[in-house]
Amino acid sequence: MPTYFLAKTDPETYSIDDLQHDGKTVWDGVHNYQAINVIKTWKPGDLIFIYHSLGEAAIVGLAEVIGNPHPDANDKRGISWCAEIQYLQTYPPQQRVTLAQVKQSGQFNDFALVRQSRLSTMECPITFVNWVLDKIG
């Protein structure tokens, strides 16, 4: 089973629809050291839950890592890393897993999504992955 991660994006900046349109993109612009360290662990074949952080605050789709992480050449501070990902699917609105559902479940209070609300990129525990996949159907 591949490793799953969750990557947050502001849908007004880059949405799942943008990723679907583009087919693939370089996931960049991450400035938090903890999130950067997560991106450094990505491997081709890993799966990324795409999470819209504004509006509905929900997992809206799935992408796959297709390139090895590398330093972000566009980062003026010289600390950020990025990796190429490709679009896999968009979840229909009725299948999207919201932050409210995650919190209401009470099962993931120690998960970074709940505990560190501003962290943009995180590895997902297998219990969370299975729970999400069950919800998505």
C-alpha cells in the first residue's frame, strides 16, 4: 500500500479543478519547516489527498507523486522543497470528507489535521486513510 499524505491548498490559489485541468503540477510554495520536511519524504507512487482549506474545508480529490522531491528553485529563502504530482480524481461533493466530519468522529484528535490546523502538508496515519477511503466509497 502506498503512503498517503494530505496537502492543503487555498482553492482560490490552486484548486483541485486547476490540478485536473493542468493534469500535473509542481507542488511548491510551502514555507513551514515541518511541512517542508514532510515533502522531502515523498516518493513517486505516494498518494496525496488534496484538501481545500477555505470554504468547505474538505478532502476534495486525489493526486499521485510522480517526481522526487527537490529544492524549490523559486524559493528566495532557499529552504523550501517541492515535487511534481499528477491529478488522479476529484471526489463528488457528497463524497468529500470535511474537517467537521473528521473532528466529529473523535478518532483523530492526535492527527496533525486536527491538532495543527495551519500545517499545510502531513503524512496520514493508516487508520485515517482507511476511514477516509471508507467514507469516499
